[in-house]
Amino acid sequence: MGLMLWGIVWLGASIQGAEPKPSPPSMVAVRGSSQQFVIHGVPLAQRANVAGPTAGKVLLDPAVLAVTCERIKQALLQELRAPDRWRGAIHVMIGAPAAAAPPMTIGSRFTGARWQYQVWLPSEVTAEGLVRTIVQALLLEMANRQAGPRPVEAPFWLVEGLAQHLLQVAGPELVLEPGSRVVRINLKAHPLQQVQAQVTTVDLLSFSQLSLPTSDTFAGEPWAAFRICSHLLVAELLRLPDGPQCLAGMLAILARHYNWQTAFLRAFAGHFQRLLDVEKWWSLVLANAGGRNRLHGWDSAAALAKLDEILRFPAQVRYAAGDLPVSALLTLQQVIQHWPFADQPDLIGLKRSQINALRVYAPPELVPLLDDYIAVLDFYVRERRQAGYEPNGRGPRSVRIAPLIRDTVAQLDALDARRQSPGSSTAPPPPFVPPKPPPGL
């Protein structure tokens, strides 16, 4: 199915003797120089009663916005050292005045061969909001060039970090206003001084916190911290010897992986082997940026709350064939017992990485508990991959799977009991002992 666009069609008729009425403004479609962007809207000169823009905002005109979108794209490609090989067109719809318009949104549609995108914008926007939205659309298109009908998205820290980075390195001339003169963008050498100074004004976020923003992240002080830390993270990744190529490579392989963390580690394999390595590197970055005295470990209550969030995660489930999916909080035990094993390793690997990253900020008395969770999950995935096959080729031995699942669930239940016990932090917990195979196997 091709892309469907909605426009305004004006129908008029000439009536004998009627007083002629002024023609209503008509929408136009303006293509950018690369042909990827198509801007739909009424030219600013044809809009009635258009006052100047609200303070801090830019009025959008289709022809000018087409140039701005191309400038953002060229700045992004230059920072990522990436060629322009776009596949999906991006249609940008300029909507009603800001007071009546919905927030800026991005939609996508799979046409059977490629993805195409729609961006809805109000008639006036902030420069920061415009750059963020166009960067998000561009990253979405880059990540889905090789994807099938299941879309993938870049992590939001990458979207926000790149948007802030481009605003800083390109300067105010990145976003054009109607009537302004087109000038060439000359990107500056990574000016980190400003963002490093900003880091000292916020509560620092770990890599895990940047990776898992919550609904409370996007307002007030948490949003300021997320925005500044994301900017610093992207700027420092780009400073790595092959950082731009690694970030571009991550976007190129996102569609091949179940989560972005796996794609990140694959793309940055020359720098990080595990997410724990990323956390340690990021801690040093924050310390060197002036936040050495602001980076503290969590107390037991905060670490246990974060562990509970990791171990109980929202999902859409169907309780019977044909039922509509409903929201539910799942545990690792439920995943291990009821999910097909083909779907388990990626999720378990993600949870393992998050627990491992939590070790950096957990108090010492909780580290053995975290290590035991990791050991249980590692043992289960390793043994489950081998279960069902005799190493000497004598045939299947799938009977081993049931006791492996039962023992793993029991071990996780025991760890949950230790985690919820009021005295779990005062006495050293017993070490994890891998379950023995049933006799005769």
C-alpha cells in the first residue's frame, strides 16, 4: 500500500450575480534538495492575520523549512561521517497555529518494500524542538533501511544527544527563519566546555538511567539532567577514534538485533565488551567533566528499588489464542517457564546487563546478591542452549529441560526471598550453587 497523504482540497463555484470571494490559501508541497524531505503546508505569505512569531519560536514556511531540514540532515551526516543513502521519504506536515496544534509527532508506514515517515509540526516551533524532531525522524529512517515490517527505533539518549550536539556545533544558523539569508554551515571542533560546565548543575545519570528513561524523565530537573547527560555522552562517543563510524554502524545493524544494547556493543566492540565496561567508562567521563564529587553510589533502598524495577517489567501478553493483548508485569520466572526459548536469550541478556550495570552504584553488601542473579541467569542460558542434544550425537535428551527450568525458577525464587528479607543486607548471603543434572543424565 502506498503512502496516503491528507491535504486540504478547496472546491469553489462561480455563481452568476454573486459577489466574488477571495480565494482561500492553498497548500503546497516543497521538496528538499536531496528529495528525501517533502514539506506540506500553506506558504507564510498566504496565511491571513499572521503576526510575528512567539518569543523563542520560529514561524514555519514550507520552502524555508525544506532548506532547514536539509541543513540538519547534512550536519548529522557530517558528524557521523556517513554518506547520504536514504531509502524512506519523510513527509513533514505544517499544521495549525501552535496554540491549537497537537505536540510534534512522528508516524511511520511500511509500504511492503520500505518505510516512509510523516512528521506533524505546528505552525511555529522552538529551534530545539524542531531539530530534535527532525533528528529523530532521520535516525528512524537510518535504522529501518534494512528492516522488515517490524520497525526499530534508536535509543532516546542518542536522539537527544545528537540534537543538542548539532545545535551546539552548528550554532544558531542551523535553523533558518523566513526572510533570513542562507549561509553555509561550518561545524566547529567539538566544543565540550559548555556541556561540561552544565554537568555540574544537575544530578548525574548513569548509563543505565539514560538507557531506561521513565515518564518522569521528561519534565523539570530530571529532563535537564537527561538532556545534558545525553549531550555529553554523544559528544564523548563521537570523540573516540572511530566513534562516528561506530554510531553510524550501530544504526545500520539495529534491525538485526532484538535490542539496541546488543547493537551498541557490537558496533563499539573495539571499545567495550560489556555494558559494565560502558558504565565504568561513563563514570570516568562524568568525573573528568567536573562531577567527581556529585557521582555517588546508591543506598540499599535505592539499589533494591532499581533491582525490583529490572526484575519486574511491563509487557503485552495474551492469556488465550484470539484474546486481545493486555498489560502485565512479568518476572524472569514467568519468562523462563512460559516463553518459547527462542525469545528468551535477548531479554535475559538485557536484564543480566542491567543487573551488571547496577553493581557500579550498589552498596557493597548487595553486590553478592547481584552476582548470584547474574550467575543463575548465565547458567540457565548456557545449559538451556545445550539441553535437548547429546554431545556424542546419540539423539535428543529433552527430558533435561524440565528439571533445568524447575531448578532455575527455584533459585530465582530463593534470590527474590533474600532480596525482600529485611536482614538480607546484614549477613553475607550463601553463594550460588549451580543445580546438578538429574541422575542418569
